[in-house]
Amino acid sequence: MDEQMRGVAGVSPVVPAEAAQTGTAAGSGPGSSPASSPASSPGSSPGSSPGSEAAADHPEAAEHAGQEARGRSDTRARIQRVALELFAEQGYDKTSLREIAERIEVTKAALYYHFKSKEDIVRSLVEDYFGQIDALIAWARAQPASPRAREEILGRYVSIVAGGSDVFRMLQHNQAALSSLSAAKHRGEMFRERMTGLADALTEPGAGMPGRLRAVMALGGVSVGWMFFADQVEDRGELAAAVLGIASSLAQAGQSGRP
């Protein structure tokens, strides 16, 4: 438990959505096998490609391209962060894209490059959060069922919930304004699907209703417990440890192989 809490005490998302997407793109998906790589050009070394040779010949250009990509990612994250701040301060309806652009000192054109509307910003925040849960579910499915794995799953989920609490608070405080958005109609269904995936990862194959109920209550307790107490404590690491301990005890109860 102590080792687990060193990762949870920072209460920041452990699997950012963009990092997860980057990892997927670089993985062994369709077209990533050696047989599907571009053919080597005459005179090139085996396994080399025109792109890799160009990068080797022009390292400054490759570095510049990397800096530009990081800059775009940083700008996107800044837009999301400032939008959250303004939505919390004055409400979703009373916040304009112009105000968001002015707060982060970029042009509206730069903002439009990433988001065409406030709804796009809200959608991106929710999708990034769900992307982290998707990555956690994928990781969990690859782990052998054990008490240690279940505790690790819950620990990572605590970290995701803690990192996304501002998003959920914004959604809660702006329910009236956001309920009419097209994405809002599917948000509950998307959340339910992911809770089902996590509950499956926390229970043994063929688990009955009591076992699955304990898993769902453990996951729900993480969200409710964190949202209720996060603003009432001085040490959020201590809160994370308490939330994880209670959720683990609930999820592990009745599981075989429990120490």
C-alpha cells in the first residue's frame, strides 16, 4: 500500500489522454509491421526510410518540427485550463472565446486552430478524461487477476479522478447551460460504459451480482469521496490514501486470493 500511495499522493492523472493516443499511434497497430514500412531507396541501409534519412541529414528541421508540435500541445492545454477557470468564475454562458483568447494572450485565430467553439472545448475536456479511463481499462485487461492488480487499478483511478475534479465541478455548476449541448446526451452512456469496463477489471470472471456491486460501489465511492472532501482538506495526498484504502477494502471483500 505504501508503495502504491507514492504514485497516488501527487493526485495527477497518470495516463494523460494525449500520451495514451501517442502510444497507440506508435504501437503495433495495422500498418506498423516492418513489412508495411516504405521500401528502402537505392543505396540506403537496410531498414532505413527516406523520412529517417531526411531527419538524419537535417536534425535542426526535425528538432524544429518537434518544438512546433509541443507548442501546439501546450497551447491546447492552456486553452483548456483557462476555459475551465473562466467557466468556474463567471459561468459557461457568460464566457466568450474572445475572453479565453485574451486571458492566455493568443489571437482568436490561434484559438480557432484548436477549438471552433466553447462546446468543442468542453467536449475535449470530457474526451481527454474518458481517454485516460480507456487507457486504464486497456492496461487492466492485460494484468493477471490478483489483489495487487486490483489495488493498482483503483490507485490509478483515484489519480484520474483527482486530476479531473475541476472538469466535473465545472460540468456540475453549469448543468443548465451544458444540458442542451449535443455531447451531453451521450455523456452518461459513455461514463456508464467505462464504469462497466473498470468493474469487470476489478472482479473475477463469472462474479455474481454482490461482487460486481462491490466493485461499482468502490468506483463510485472514489468519485463521490474525492469530490466531497477535496476542498475540505489541506493534504490531498492523505485524502487520496484514505479514499484508496476504503475503496480497496470494499472491492477486495469476498474476492478469492485476498491476503
